[in-house]
Amino acid sequence: MNQKEVSELRRRFRPERSAVSRIYGCYVNSSREIISDLDESLGMMPQEDAEKYLSLLKKALSGTLGRNLIDIVFSTRQVADSEEHRLLSALRSSGLKDNAARQTFYRKVIDTLDMGDSNYLLLLAHDAYDVPHRGKDGELQPDASDEVFSYILCCVCPVRDGKAELGYFPGDNEFHSCVAGQIVSAPELGFLFPAFDDRAANIYNALFYSRSADQIHQEFIDAVFHTEAPMSAAEQKEAFRTALSGALESACSMEIVQAVHEQLQARIEEHKESRCPDPPAVTAQEVGRILQNCGVAEEQVAAFQEKCGEQFGAGAALNPVNLIDGKRFEVKTSEVTVSVAPEHSYLVETRIINGRRYLLIPADEGVEVNGFSVGIAAKADAEADRA
């Protein structure tokens, strides 16, 4: 799925646009016990409650593709004959009305999902989207439908105790301390099945959601999909870092890391400007060319590409958003941490002065120390010039 397709489905989660008629689910405590089974008509509940449910489900389609939204791929064997795919298909084909299938799914999730000591609400909804035709100009034509996209959406929301707050009591005409009950938080994880690829159902894929890009709940993926998920964003960053530093060893200099960071950041910015709905992508071969331009030896470039192949798979397309920190460029020593905006990373230089290694940062104007504007003494300038 690309970003346009995700956004198209997200726009449906309003009472006036959605074909969701019922909300299903269960409330589970930290002992893995079902406290309450949920089966409610969306049309019979107050509009405010309906909007809250739809808003929670909608959040399972939020975040960044490749980070929070992860493509799950079923094998041909699984689609043809597997317990996990049959269960998801049964939930979808019955519009979630098959109670036995729902209970089987609940138990599968409850027995494996690790939510720590938190209670949680497991929500399920089925929607049938009459997909409008998209004209050559890119505009949707609601009166010209190509097909009906039938899908289920699931999300898992932590439930936490409310905090004591002051509240107004009209009868007493006073404010008193009051405690809100159990509060449903934003989803921690969820999924869409099947995927909405090329604006049509793709039963070979599902779209998995994780609120934290660094924690994707592999135990849930194993239980529900029985397939190996891609690396989390944190795992991809660490694998890339290991491949680069391991291949270059002592040749991994500040200048090389700066060049790689700047080139990948430029790729991310170009992708944003292009408004391409697909995630940005870069290959190990492209990063290898950056290293070659920095004067890295051919054998070390080859070693880097080989290590990337081992970590990510041969010829894998990597999302640069997951390989670098696009919001900061950080340099650490054992005593000092220097953090600058990525677009100004070129300002950080390395020098050897009187036999010692230094990090140099221009400080011509606007220097502050703990909020105080300070100047650089002329004496310091003279000593630096003599060095």
C-alpha cells in the first residue's frame, strides 16, 4: 500500500462516510481474562461514542509507511491452506458476525500478546467500501464504482486508570476532587486485512500498525499472521550502522559519516517535495557509490554491500528514514555531546591541534551559555591562530 491508499481509507472513519455498522471486541485484564465482550450497534449508540470508536480504529492507519505501518506478506502456501489465513478470511467474509471465529481470534491474541501489566481493549470492525473510480485527472468519481473493498480493521488499546482532578458539582455549587474511570488510550498496535493495493483487495498482504516504530510486538505477528515481520526501525538503523562501521573499521571517519548522513537526508527531502505516495528507498549499491565518492577503498565498499546483503537481504530497498536520525546530527565523546540540525552538520569539523584531536564548530555570533548571550574573547582567537 502507498500513502494515498492509506489516506483514502482513513477518510472513511467518520459516521457519515463509514459502512461500519457494529463494533466488536473484548476488554482484557492483565491476567489475560476477558472482563467484557463487546458487540454494539454503531447506529444505536450516541454519536459522540460512535465517533470515539471510529477515531480509535482510524489511528491504526496512522504513522509512516515502513516505520509505523508495516507490510505483512503471506506466502502462497498460507493463502492456499493455512489456519491463520482461514481465520482472517472467515472474519472478513462473515463481516465479523461469525461469533466462533471472533472468539478464536480473541483467544489467539490474548494468549500471546504481551501488554505488560496493562488492561486493554481489543477492537474489531468490518467495512465495505464502494471504491469510486479514479479518473485520468486523479479525481475520484463517486458515481462510478469499480468494486467493493471488504476488509476488517483491528486495534489494541491500553486501558488505564484516570487521574484525580478537580471537578465542578452543580448541586453543591462547588469544586471537588473526582476520579475518571478507566480511560481507553490510543492504539498500541493493530492491522488491516486484506491490504488495499492498487485500490483493490490483496489477500496476500496485510498492513500492520505499531504506535512505536521500535517495538512491533513480534509475538502478535507470530500468533496472528505466522510470518516473519520486517526489522523494526531501530533494528534497521542498528544493522546499517553495524554494516558501515564493520566494513570500514578505522577508515570510518567523521567526514564519511557526514557525507552518508547528508546524502540520505537529501534523499528524504527530495522525496517529501516530490509528494510520491510510496516510501523513499535506497539500496546498498547507492550508499556504496557515496562511499566511493568519499575515497573509500573498493574492497571496503564491497564488504559494506555484502554485510548489508546479510542483514537486509540481497538487493533490498531500504527506507532512509529508518537508517538515520533525520531530526538531528549528534556527535558524542566520553564527556561531551554535540547535537546540530542535520542541514548544518557540515559545520562540525575535526582538527588535530598540538597533537590532540578536536571537534570544531564556528561560533562567530549568537553564542549562548545557559541562556546568557556571550562573546568569544579576542585572546582565544589569537591563541587559536598561533596553534
